[in-house]
Amino acid sequence: MVAKLDRLSRSIVNAANIIESAQAQGRSLVILDLGVDLTTAGGRMQAG
């Protein structure tokens, strides 16, 4: 769980890689400032 996306990474490309890696390991991320919960189908759809 991160409060803001910029706390996860300064680079969008790096953030995408972190998110992809976490998902590949069966982990989930919640990004609070975006209201995106990657554990739900709706959150994954929003994240692209």
C-alpha cells in the first residue's frame, strides 16, 4: 500500500515495472491517492 504514486517511484515506467513485478509474485498494490485497488477487477481496469 502506498499513499501516493510518487512515493512508489518517481518514474511512471519504473512504477509500471514495480506493479507488474508485484502482480507476477502474487502480491497486490493499493495506491491511495488514485483510489486504485489493484486487487479488484475495477482497479486493474483503471490502471490499464
